[in-house]
Amino acid sequence: MEWFPLWLSVRVALLATGLTMTVGIPVAWWLARRRSTVRQIVAVIVMTPLVLPPTVLGYYLLVLISRYGPVGRVLESLGIELAFTWRAAVLAGAIGSFPLLVRAAQAGFESVDRQLEDAARTLGRYEWSVFWSVSLPLAWRAVAAGSALAFCRAFGDFGITLMVAGNIPGRTQTLPLAIYDHVQSNAMREANVLALVSIGVALTILLGAARFVRFR
Amino acid sequence: MTRNWTIRSRAGRPIVGGLLVLTILAGGAHGQAQSRLTVFAAADLAFAFKGIVPLFERATGASVILSIGSTGVFAQQIAAGAPADVFFAANASFVDDLIARGVVIPATRSLYAQGRIVLATRRDAPFRPTELRQLTDPRVKRIAIANPQHAPYGKAAEQALQASGLWDTLKAKLVYGDNIRHALQFLQTGAAEAGVVALSVANAPEISWTLVDARLHEPLNQVAVVVRRSQHPELGGAFIRFVVGPQGRPIMKRYGFLLPGDF
């Protein structure tokens, strides 16, 4: 029994969640402000990973980050290889989980009493400070719920990862890819064990999060 | 003011702290050994290569990373710079396309096998067709083949059904697997009553099969090639020769491949 895919997946999902949180929380906060056309458009774009087929998403992401793609070429000149490495798996997980985090966090920020934020502004706080000292502390439950969902989504990503990171055992083969491989080669015992582990991890995270956050 | 700070220390810090931990964790996830041979192999080779790879590792001391998947997806990925050393495709056209793009070494292009397709059913099925025309029987509700758009064995299955004049009749019954192993799973799970799949993957205990006349489809010429980016092209070439050599040959034959010299 090869356990590398499990450790890789845990690491990839943690990093992907971190990446999603770093980018997603500010985006969610910005989206939660008063409606505007620009915000509507961005909100729709942010949701696309939920509705596009993962392999399609993965293919275009690969076109972008491969060594012949526009982003990949720049990275390569800097000596960074992204496609077909574990970093690409992190990116894949982050993109897949991004809408889940943003949706949850946005709902959280929207439920924050605007008068409290405005009060902080009248007290001379800058926007950055309002965010850290008022909005985020009041919306943290929703942000945490979104992050838990994001972790589970990143942990379970298959389609995007398969395209951009490949299915390379010992390097980029995450848990879902390993399960697929075992099923493909008729190794059902291994596939079942890994599938159970995968379900266990997801349930633990969601139940753990449910202890202090109510999923809506 | 003070109150704000208290709130921040309760809620803001765990998030900042979490991100820090994540960044630190990032350090561990790397490691690319130089002496490794990464082989991208078409799904029909799944079983045969599980037997051949350990023999090659023992004979050469090299370690092989075997990635099994769809020929079409692998071709896309190699064109995009995937770190494969050798590519075993289930046909020739994807390899020739890669040659045209300049990402593989033309001189290493080798025809390593010819595949066969079979008509397969579950051994315990109440009705087990042994000829393609029996697929029109109403007891056969679903017929599994690999996707003819990008899977060579699916293409061959399509050609065989067309040559038998059955394609239009059976079209509505067909279900497409992503690759040939996937198509076989439809059979194994009982989701499809019959399938036209590769002989090389049909040797499962619960499957019974009958060969489909090879004249009904274009020859399934399978081609391997060494990738230009490879760090050790000689080792890649050695692996291709090993597969068709005295040690690989009997295993390939056991899984129903015809090897160069046999066709």
C-alpha cells in the first residue's frame, strides 16, 4: 500500500486552501459591498469554476501555464516550473475551491452590520483596518465554513489536477488520482481503502468545522 | 479601540497564523530524482506494463514511474511540456502529430505492437453474444466502447461496426468510456451488457470475449517515442527495445498484442 498520495493530497489541499483564503477573502469582502455592474460581472466570473467541466478548466489552465503558454513562459524564464509539478496541483485545488470560499465568505461579510463598519470609518480607520478589526472578526464563522468546504473541494479535486499536474505516481499523483489509477488497474482493495480514507478526511473536516460553524 | 484589538487577537490571528503554517509546510513538497524514467503509457498497456516494468528495473537498475492514461490526453500534455521520458501511444497518429510539433525525437519512433479488439461480455451474463451482429439483440441494451473521438481502440470499434453495417442500428446503444480500461469497467460493473474493447485488457476473470476480425478495422499500430525534453533519452530508447525484446515480448503476447515480426 502506497501512502504518498495521501500525504501529497493533505499538503496540496492545505496550500490550496491557504492560497484560496489569501486571494478569496479580500475578493469576498469587496464583492459584499454595495452592488455595482463591475462587481456583478466579477461575481459571475468567480463562480465559473463551479459550473465549467473540470477537464475543460484544466485544459485551458494548462494552455496558460505550460512552458509554451503565456504565463508558463514568464515563469520558466524565472526558473519556475509550474505545469506537471505539485505546485500545479495546488493551483488546481485552489481554483476549484475558490468559488466555495468566496460564496460563503461573501454571505458572511454581507451579514455584518454596515453601521459598525461605518462607525469604525468615522473613528478614522482606514479600509484595511476596518476589514481586520470589524468585518473579518464579525464574519469569521462564515469564512471558516467556506475554508472548510474549500479544503474538502481541493482535497478531492480530480479533473483540473489530472490535466495540469498529470497523473505521475510519486510526484503529482494525489489521492483522487491514485484511486482512479487503482480502479483502472483492477486493484479494488487499494482503491476501496483510499476511498474510505478520503471520505474520512472530508467528514472529519466538515464535522470539525460544524462544531463551531453552522453550514448554510 | 481596545475592544477592537481584543476581537482581532481572537479571530484575526488564527487565520494569519494558519497561513504562516501553510507557507512553512510548503517546503516539503518537492523532490525530483534524476535517475528516474517516467513512462506515459496508453491504457491498453496497463496490465502488460505492470509485469514488464519490474523486469526492466531489475535488468537496468533504473527506477520507472509509470503513468497510465488516455493516449489523447498524454499527447496534449507532452505537447505542453510534461516531464515524460517515453510515450507509448495506442496508435501512430498522435505520435506523428508530436513529431510534427517537434517535441519528440523522430529517430526513436518505433512500432512496438499491434492491438486487437474483442467482443466482450460478463462471464455470468444470461446472453453472451459472440458475433457483432448479435449485438442487435434486444437483450443487449448497452454496448461499451472507448470514445472514438480520441481513443484509438474506440476508433477501431467504430470502424468494425461500420464495416459490419451495424453502426447506425447500434448507435443508440453505445456508451463511451474515456479510455479502453474505462470502457471495460462499464462491463465489469454490469452497466453495459456487451463491449468492444482491447484484447489486452479483456483478460479479466469475470470477462469472456471473442476476437473481432482484424480486417474490419484499420490495423491498430501502436507507436512509442522518446520525448525531446528527456534527461536520459538512451534509457528511454532502451525501455522501448526491452518491451519488444526477449523479456518483454512474452508478456506483451500474453496480453494479446502482436509484436513486430508477427504481423
